[in-house]
Amino acid sequence: MEVRLEPAVVNGFRFAGVSAGLKTEAGRKDLGIIVADTPIVASGVFTTSRVKAAPVIVAQEHLRGGRLQAVAANSGSANCFTGKAGMRLAQQSCAALAGSVGCPVEFVVPCSTGVIGHLYDLEKYRAGIAEAVTALQPAGLADFASAIMTTDTHPKIASTTTRVGGSRVTIAGCAKGAGMIEPRMATMLAFVVTDAALRPAQLRSIMKNILPHSFNAITVDGDMSTNDTLLLMASGTAFSPPLADGDLSKLENAIGSVAGALARELVRDGEGASKLVTVEVRGARSESEADRIARAIANSPLVKTAFFGCDPNFGRIAMAAGKAGVNFNPDLLEVKLAGIKIAARGALNVAALAEAGARMKEREFSVNLDLKMGKASARVTTCDLSYDYVKINAEYTT
């Protein structure tokens, strides 16, 4: 199945993105909307942070029934840690879109991203909604994706098609995020739509199954946002009979492939990132133990700076694995870096380090650990830690 990093028309949905003046940079798109032709089946997952943004709280409430018709997403302000005023703003924002498209306010989900602790201008928002509604079009996904960017360097979009139940089904999605990413649920803001016909329980099951191998398997800096939101929506316009298990599995794989592509693009565009690195741990006694070691390596600042410097520093990898709290035998450990075996049987292969360092100059490479303790495995996608990451975040609000 081919996943293209480009938009696609998904029947039953229209998109728009406009400049509402919510950002300090004049003329930049900062408000996007998704509108379904009719109320549709939807599922969402959200940040597990104790500090939740107002739009997250409102979105969770509105999605309890498993249906929605419209989504509004703004950049420039996270509307988080803004108290009662922030809750009113999120609710009024929903009302603005509901009134413009003629749907119940409970069928609108709000999303926000940007600086924490600040409110956006409601009148500018309302004017932006009115403009966005007039700009809605089936081919407008790229405009929507541009409107939700913050420190992203480009819109992140993916799409694919497949045949299930005798019908051709399209899946498309977009996401934003470049920093503050280790979701453990979704990541920053991400939206996936399909014209497949699904029941609410099927959509929830697909969401649960795709997360561990897509948005929950990435990290840029080990930090989780206060606004993380992933929405999965199905219009049902691609008519098909009730999906059998085989067709449902095929559709789940297609949706998971789009989600996985978006997740990788988030890491590829990590703030200041120059490397995309897959950390794979196998031979573990359990998937959770493999995951703990993989995340310890993927999030280690020392390991990530070694990636940036193309430094085949095995000691940093061993250090990170050893501190993960997993009981394994170092004498059995086998490590490959950029495809080169640099350690095995408790000893470093010094002669292999130069070739590994040369291969680390490539844009993408992997770190593979075999614990030789069991059959479980886990994989986490990460990036390097560069000078630019420090600069971007040192100056984020100033």
C-alpha cells in the first residue's frame, strides 16, 4: 500500500485555512476548519497531562456521544492555563463555528496550539471563522494543515486509498508538531478522515490499535503537550456492507499507515532536527521492557547529541539502556548502529566504529539492540538534538 505525503479529497469532508490575525506574523494562516456534510462518527484521544488546555476539556465533553460535524483549530495561542476565561473562549469558539455551519454546538470540537497562558482575540476568531466557512472546499486539506503550524517548517500531510467491502476507500490526514513531543496518546494536533462506513465501536477499536505503532511510538524531546489531540473521523460516504473481520483489518492497516507516516513526519521535522533515527529493541522478555529501553535511548540528551555529531559513542547507548530499569545481561547484548555491529558478547568492536560514524552522516539510520532474553520487541522513532533546538526553545516566547 502506497502512502503519499500529499492531500486527497475524502468524500463527505471540506477543509479551509485562513489568516485571522491570531498570530504575531501578519498574513500567516492561523485558523483552520474541517466540516462534514452531515454529523459523522468520530473518536478522539487527548493529552494525559494534568495540565489540560480548555479546548481539550471541551473537546472531550463534546465527543462523549461519538459524533461530530465540525472542527476548529487555531495556532498562535494554546488557550491553556487560562482559567474560566479560557473555558468561555473555547465554548464561544465552538458556538461561532456551529452558528456558521448550522449544526449543534455539541457537534463542534475546538483545538488550539501555541503559547501557553494566553488567550486569543475572540472577535478576530469569529471573523476568521466566517471567512473560513466561505473558503471551504473538498481539496482544502493543505490550507487547513498550514493554518495549524507553529514551529513546523512545513505542513505534514499523508493519504492513501484501498478497497474494502467492494468499495474504494480514501484516508487522508494532517498533523502539526515539531517540539514538545512524546505523546503517549496522540501527538500535538492530528486529524485523520476517511469516507469508510464504520460503527462507533469499530472506530474506537481502530484508534486503540493504531496508536502504539504510530503517534505513541515517537519522541522529539520527551515532553508531552498540554493540548495533544488526535481525531479520527469517518463520513461513511463510501458505501459498503457491514465490514467483515478481514476487511476491517485491511482498513485498520490503511489508517494505521497514514497515521504512521504523519508520526514520522513530525519527528523528521523536529525542532532543529537533522537526523531521523529508529531505535529498535528486540529479544526482550516483554514488550513493555523493550519499550522502556527504547525510550530511554531515544530520549537521552547524550545519545541524541551523539546522533547530531555523527559520533558512534556506544557508551552513551549502553548508559541509556542500563538506566531504563530493565533487568538484562550486558554480556548477551548485541548492538548495531546504522547497520554496523559495534558491540556483542560484552565487548565493543572498536574496528567497526569508523564505518558506523560514516553511516551516521546519512539523514536516516537505526539503532538496533538485541537483549537475547526473550521474543518481545518495541520500536521508537526519534531525532537528534542540535544547536538549533536550543536556540528555538530558548527564544520561543521572547
